[in-house]
Amino acid sequence: MKIGIIGSRGIPNHYGGFEQFAERFSVYAAAKGHEVAVYCSSLHPNRDPEFCGVKRIQVYDAENRIGSAGQFVYDLNCTMDARNQGFDVLLQLGYTSSSVWNFLIPASMKLITNMDGMEWKRSKYNALTKLFLKQAESLAVKHSSMLIADSIAIADYLNHTYDRKAVYIPYGADLFEQPDERILKQYGLLAFSYHLLIARMEPENNVEMIIQGQLQSGSPFPLLIVGNTTTAFGKYIRKKYESPLVRFTEGIYDHQVLNNLRHFSRIYFHGHSVGGTNPSLLEAMAAGALIAAHENLFNQYVLSNNAFYFRDASGVAQWMLHHQLERETFVSGNLHRIQENYTWTKIHNQVLAQLTALVYA
């Protein structure tokens, strides 16, 4: 089977969830004997024509010159190239700037779209952008031969809104089994004596709520925030709150470092409120972190009863002062959920089975 993957910035992963999935799944499918190509941005630091048996197709990305509009240029270039590649199936990761070009994909090529979250609900967008994103969502539904939802809540939404059934396939995570406390030294941290937040600096990730909870609590344990603060919101947050008890570090892409930070944190705070099954939440579970999460359907489905939940800053403050009697129970429960539901091998097999069934139906 010849598989193309669009909608990510490319492999190897230097960005986020879709790129992580693109890297992991493409390498897995190639190892199974399939011919796989992943579209990569010209801004990606890697220039190799191949990565672990996967073809890298690098196309022009104008985002560094014209801002967010460059994403549409990049996705158009990916789509136009894919038209001539003879893929049996094209796996599209997300729809925000790519679904407007889906009408260009030939009928002979099966399009499968991972629908991600309800992007039009993100608070960072104005009314006009939200209207466009709702339309982009409907275009993805219209042109796709199959929809994948990484959350049961997203699958239910698509069924209710568009009368389309989506296949539920979440992201995966690997169990973290070799903690190394020495990694904490470079950040001036002591094991189980700091709180942690890893997120994009966006309002719907409730970064400010968690910081305010930290300050309200009077906790002696610092809050370490990992994420890119060069965005407008990131600059605002850092300027307003940086202090000895609220520390910032830019994005970290070394999984060994990230997993150690998660594992040794006193509480890992997950503020994401829009989207499906968030990869960073699964990784925190797999790293053996004690988790406090924003109370919403997406997080509750993944964590069940194995986490603290908060709705506001006072709720955050409450858990920061908690004595953590549930740590062992919550951590073991989450590790079990990862093993049962979210191993990468299980996820990859599910995706590959769906692609195969669609192509050879």
C-alpha cells in the first residue's frame, strides 16, 4: 500500500502531537512493508530525503514570510504534489488550513482525516476565524472517505452534527521506565518538590489559571512552565508572572528530559480544555506523574478517576496544598490505562487496519 501523510510540519518531530504521530506511524508502517511518504515544511531543520525508511517530501512553506496565511500555501503545495504521487490513501492530520484544498485530491485517492479537536472553539480566534474554521471542518467531513476521532467526545460530536460516524483512535504513549534524577539539576529542581505545566502558551490551555492558583496557594514549591513564550500570549504571561515561584523554560523536545521532569514533579498540571486526546497528557500518565487536570469531558475520558480535577484558580490552589495520599493509586491506575488502551503498537495497528480496509474494500 502506498501511503501519503499531510497536515504536519514534517518528520522527525520538532513541533507537536501531529508531528509525533506522523513520525511514529510512518516508521511503523514502513517497517511493515508499506511505501510511506510524509510531507515536510521547507522550514523544517531536517533536509534528508528519507527518515527511517520513510520518504520525506519537502515543499515550500511561506509561514516565515507571510505569517499564518503561509500555512495555506504550504498545504496547497502538499496537495498539488500529492495529486501526482499515486498514493492509495492520503492520511490528513487536522483540517484547519488543508481541507479547503481537499477538492483537488483525485477520486482515485482515498482521503482519511484525523479531525483533531473542535478548533473553532479556541478562544484565541476572533469571530471571523471561528466561522472559517467551522466551514473548514465541514469541508473535511464532506471530502473525506473516512474520519478518525482521537476522542469519544469528538466522535459523538461529528455523528450528532454531520451524521457521520468517525472511527475512534486516540494517540499513544510509551511507558517511562528509566527515571534519572540527575537531569533535574540543570533546572535547579529537587525530586517531588516542584509543580509542572507543559503546554503551548494559549488561553484555552488555562496557563494563567494555573499560575494564579500557584500564587493563591502560597505553596513553597515552584511551578515550572515548559513552553514557547515568544508568542504574544507567551510574552504577556512571562512578563506578568515570572518570579522565583513561577519559572519559565522554552520548549523542550528531548523526551528523556521531559519524561524525567514529569516523573519527578510533585503534581503535573494539565490545563487543556479544547481538543481530543492530548498527547502530552498521555505522556504524563505514562511517565508516572500525579496529575491535576482541567475538568472537561476530554480529560475525564482519558484519566477517569485517576486524577485531581479543577475548574478555576482556587481549585488549582487546593491541589497544590494537598497531601497527595492518592499518588500511588492514581499513578498505578494511569499506567494500567496506558497499557490497556494507549500503547503505540495498538494505535498503529488500528490505523493501519482502517487504511487497509478502506483501500481494499
